[in-house]
Amino acid sequence: MSRLIRYTPFSTEPFSDVLQGIFRPIVGGMEDAPPRMDIDVNETDGVYQLKADIPGVDKKDIEIDIDGNVVTICARKERHDAVKEGDRVVRQERFWGESRRSISLPSAVDQSQAKATYDKGVLSLSLPKKASESTSRLQIT
């Protein structure tokens, strides 16, 4: 059974998908790579709204770090299923391990006002912008 691959007609290398499909059994592909963590960021009046798809992870296993304008999301998934004696694994694609994403925002985030919720595999962050310190003009004497 082959993996489903997203096709784009605007690819710069139109035959790369075909060649990857041919050589995947030989090379192994990206099966050991962690899954993508898809993220959307919107900006409203003084607040960044970030949504990240992190399905199958308990909220206690998600860490969010904010350092100035950089937001880092780390999600860990433990391996819980064990193969019983006499069973044979035919195919195993479910990921377990750690997935991490860092996003640089245009301005710093006020960590004390930031809020996070997690519902049905979607992490939602409300990240207020830090009030910029007023700039002053230096007078030449």
C-alpha cells in the first residue's frame, strides 16, 4: 500500500513526485520524520491568533514557550500499543515521539496576557502584542 501524496500542478519539478514514488521502497522516504504541525497565524487589533493542528496528543503533553517574538510549540506522543505475541505488524504509520515548531512573529508577545486552549486536536493561542515602548526623538544641541 502506498502513501497518499499531495500533488500540485505548479511544482517546479513536475516529475519529482513520480520518481519519489518509484524509489520510495528502495530509499524509505520520510517515514521516520515527525508529522507536520500545520499552523495558521492571524493578526487582529493588537493580538496574534495562532491555531495549530496537533491531533492525537493529550494537552498535558503540549508545551508552549514564548521568548520575545518567538513562539515554540512542542508536542510529545507516547507509544501505547504493544504487539501481542503471535501478531505480525503489516504496516505501522502512526507517529510517536516529539514534534516541535517555532514561529517568529513581527512583534514581541505579552506573555502575561497570553492564553491557550486545546480542543479536538486544535491548539488555539491568543497572543497579545507587547505594548511598544514609546519612541522619543533626540534633539540635536
